[in-house]
Amino acid sequence: MYPPLLFQRIWTIGFLPDFKGVRVKVNKSLLNKNYNGSIFGGTIFAAADPFFPVLFHQILNSDRKRNLKVWSKSAKIDFLKPAFTDLHFEISIDDKAIQEAKETLIVMGKYEQFFPIDFYNNSGELCVSVLVQVYVRDLDLSKTLI
């Protein structure tokens, strides 16, 4: 029930075990429809923005509590087809990416990586492709390279 998602009609359908993934639905409504009748691009971007950082924060804090700052540092969005229906996506983080993040944080104190999110309409057609750059900083690490 996070207000920025709620008011844009973005719904978390469910998280995969251990927060290694999430399924999300973007409902088309009067509140997020643009001038041509498709879902407003800002709504689609808002749906892509928080989920990889949330997953990484939960995963990296599962074995021990860390003082982390995690956010989407940048993103590239390609609108491939107008979203005239609801949209949905599912993302996941594999064990290799998790291990890479942990090792990079130990050595560098920060981790940056791009991850894809593909949005599909009700017919299963790819409408939007987003690359989100996740940034993780371990604030407890005394020496970090910048």
C-alpha cells in the first residue's frame, strides 16, 4: 500500500521465496491514462523504479543486518508498443548476481549493475523494456573505493 504505487495503480502480486523475485501488475485506469488512451509512461517508469532495489536490500540483509543505501541510480526505457491494456512483469535475481553483489560490496563498498524489466500486455506482447541500474552502498564499510 505504498502511496506512489497505489495512486498509479501498481500492484505487487507476490514475492518469490527469499525475495529473489517479484510479480507486478500495472492496472490501466483513468488515473494513469495518457492523451492517446494508453498507460502514461511515468506510471510505467514508476513501476520499474523500486523493485530491484527492494529485492537487493532484502536479500543482502537476510544473513546479517547491514547499513545499506540502495536505490535505482539510472534507467533506460524503451516504449515499444502503446499499453492499451493492463501490464505485468516478473523479475528475479539469480544466485550469481547475489554473490557478485556480496563480493563487490566487501571489496569496493558499492555495487552497481543493470537489470532488465520487460512489461507485457494482456495478450502477452512486449510493450516496454527497461534497464534499471541498481546502486548499493555499504555505509558500514570503513574504507571504500569510489
